[in-house]
Amino acid sequence: MKIQIPHLLSFFLILTSLSSTAQDSVAIKQQDIIDVLFSKRMAKKAAKDSMQIGNLYPSILPIIGYSPALGFVVGGGVSAAMRTGPSKTTHISSGLANVSVTTKKQINLNFRSNIFLPNDKWILQGDLRLLIFAQPTSGLGIQFGEREPFNLDGLEVDAPKAEQPMRFNYIRVHENVYKQIKGPWYAGIGLNIDHHYSINDQSLDTLSTPKLLTSHYLYSIKNGFPLNAYTTSGFSFNILHDNRDNAINPSMGNFAQMSYRINPEFFGSTESSSTLYYEYRTYVKLSNKKLQTPLLAFWTWGQFLVSGKMPYLALPSITWDMYNRSGRGYVQGRIRGENFWYGESEYRFPITQNGLLGGVGFMNLTSASNLANNQHLWDAFALGYGVGLRVKMSKQTNTNITIDYGRGMNGSGGIYFNLQETF
């Protein structure tokens, strides 16, 4: 993998110059999109309502689009924030829901939540999904053949012949409960269910000569999994550290999580297995100013197979993290493996002094194993990079609309729209 250093240096020098011209030592009144789109009277009324305990603060983003792979897409996303206790002792709770339907018979229902109970004594994390879905697979590990496709929010717009199209339905129920041990340290347990069913491996043809065998078929046959449905169901033991100032859009602090998940057959799993998962995020301010300061953010996560066997679609994969944010520059599911590592850095800077507009530059690396081909973790990497725009949706909760353009290897690229920061 070759990285052209001069081009990357020029890229970050441009971002730095934009950031430096956006700074001002004088405190300036903050604005969000409500201030811009609605009357001054309505904006003034909204500004007075500043995160009172028990009040819900929603932000809505409509979804309307078209791509050859999906057809017409209609839906929407809602980000909601709330405080359950005093601001000095209780972090902001958040929920993110989205629903979309397409003319090619796809339905996506997602709800994720991160709830801090009064005084941060308990944290409740949830990730619920119901997908009537279509997505190609490209095998395991890091490998690139034909020119990669362009994508919109991780879903392909055009598909090269090398990809193997699949349809499947998916139910995910991940619920974790954490009890405060001391300060920002927590311990907890979780329930984790991943059920894939009605799997249609559309490229598979075992009757032709020669046979057309897919990555999903070969992996499933080798490891004894059925071809049309399987379940990974179990429980996890978790440790969590979280001292971020705002989980929706942090400006400082750290987040660390480690989970050991056990998926026994008696709990409903098709095959027994166990995995180790970790995640770490940190945020470093580059100025002493309280508002509108550039910062560096770092994110890494990984999942490793400890014992047993995991079904193909349940293996860790790009953009299948909790909020579907990893791997900007690639199609969702493009990189998958028995063991998986991901790292990303992001430079965030203000564009306007009132906080309405901001920008980011990002870079990520991904590594995944393919044990059948003797490709181990960290033998090879996939690079992604890009830039993005931030529009303040709510100054009370510091929620942004994010618009990113990412590039990957071998011509891969995509545009990504979201509510809340990538990480």
C-alpha cells in the first residue's frame, strides 16, 4: 500500500489554514440551524429552553434519494437528547432512530441509545435493528480486484462484477446495563442476539459447469453453518470508562470499553463461540478557548475470535459498528474477517465563529483476517480518508448534521449523511 505523503501534508495544511482564519478571541453568540431558518422570535424562544431535566430535545433529518442498487429511498432520522439529573453530575443522554424504505423491497429500522440515569449511577446502552436488506459481499480479509464502487451512506450506488450480491433479513438486539463502580468507571452485563434469516446468496450456482461458488457458501460449508439462516446469541461481561464532557459531540475526555461475549448453543446460537471486543476514543483540544476550538479525535475498535466459530454475516465488518460510522470511503460490509481491527483520526475545526458551520478532515485504517487464505490480522491494511462539513442542528445539545466525502483504495468512494458526530 502506497501513501502519497506530500498530498496528505497539503491536505492537512489547507485544513489548518481554514481553522486558523475561523478563530476569534471575542466571545460570539452561538447559532444553530433553527436561528437561520426560522423567525428571530421562534429562535429566541428555543434558545431559552436550555436542557432542562426531563425535557426531550429532538433533531430531525429527512432522507430522500435514489440509487440503481436501492431504487427510490424515503425515510428519516431523529436524534434526541435529554438530561435525567443535574448537569454537574449527569451526562446528556441520547437516542438515535432512523427508518427508511426503498422501491426495491428494503426496510431499515434502527434505534440506538446511550442513557445516563441521575448522577450517572447507571448507564443503559441499546442497539436494536430490523433490516429487510440487500448487500454485496467481497469475501474475507483485505483484497481488492476490480475498481471499487461509489456509495451513499455506505450503501452501493454501482456494483462491480467481482462483488457477490446477497439479500437477507437481520434482527439485532444488543442491550447493556452498567453500574457505576467509582467515578467514570463502570461494570456491567449485556444481552446480545444476532439473527440472520431468509439469506439469498444471489451469485451462488452449484448446478452450473463450472460451479459458481461464493465466499459465503465456501465459509459456511467449511464451518458447518446452514446457508439460509443462523443465530449468534449470548451474553457479555463489560467494563466501561467514560469521562467525555458530551457523548453526542465530545470536546474532551476519553471513552474506553471492553467486552467478553459468550455465545453458547444452549442460549440459541447455531454454533458456540466467544469473542473479545474493545473500543477506545479520545479527544484533544488544540486551544484553551472554551468554544469553537479545533481538536484532534482518535477512535479505534477491534473484535477478535477467542473460541468456536462465528457465522459469515455475524463476523465483524466495516460500517457494522453500533452507529454504522466506521470505514468512510468504503461500501458497508466491504471488509470482513474472523478478526478485525479499525483505527481512525479526525481533525475538527470551526468555519464560522458562531458555531453554525464546522469542518473535519479524517483518515482511517482497517485490517481483517482471512484464515482460509492464511491472511492474518495486520498482514494488510485498507486506507480511507476524506473531508466533511458540519452544520449545527441544535446548540443546546451540540448536535450536528454531518456531510462527509470519503475515498478508499482502488477508486472506492462515497458520500455520508448523518446526525451526530462519527465518533
